[in-house]
Amino acid sequence: MGVFNWWKGADETESGQLDKAKWNLLESESQLEEIIKHSGERIQIIFKNSTSCGISGMVKRSFEANFPLRSEQAELHLIHVQYNRGLSNAIAQQFGVRHESPQLLVIKNGNVVKHASHGGINNISVEDYL
């Protein structure tokens, strides 16, 4: 695998890191529409990740290690902001939440019910929003 693919995060799927937390890569506005639609059935979580930021990586790993829910309770979506800045801005506009990275958004019934950035991400109890 080349350095570019590693930097973009393609290696996460191959290493199994995505499988641990069952991340879905978020790369299009049509996927965002589906996330909003499915948020009426179970909570949807979007994690805005910066592959060039060490803090973002540390927060993501900590979130994964402490994630308390099963896949049938919540869907996890990962967006790499460097490669999807337009989509990241669309998310900010859709939900009225200023773009930050790292950032976590908990979506239920089409609305953001909780969001945080940086160290505040690991203070969110996602199970409170079931």
C-alpha cells in the first residue's frame, strides 16, 4: 500500500481498525441523506476525522476503545475532512453546527441531539440517546 492510501485512511479497512468500531466511510451527500433518513430507526454518529492531526487520531482511538453500543443500536460514519471538505461543510450547514475536527455528531430523528469536538468527544455518553 502506498503512503497516499495510508494517509487517506485506506489502510484502516485492511488493518481491521474500521471493523472494530464498524465505521462506514462517509464520502457523499447521498450517503448523508441516507444517514438522516435512518436516524429515525437508530442513532447515527458522524465522526469528522483529520488524518493529519495527531489529536484527531488519539480522540478517535479513545472513542473506539470506549464505544459502548452494538451495531444494531447505532451506526458509525467516518468522514476524512481533508478529502471531503465540501461534504463536511454540507454537514455543518445541514445541522447548524460549526465545522470542527475532530468532531462527533449524534443524530436522532433527523436532528443533531449532541455534538462535541476535541477532548469533549469522549465525555459524550452516546447510550443516553437511544
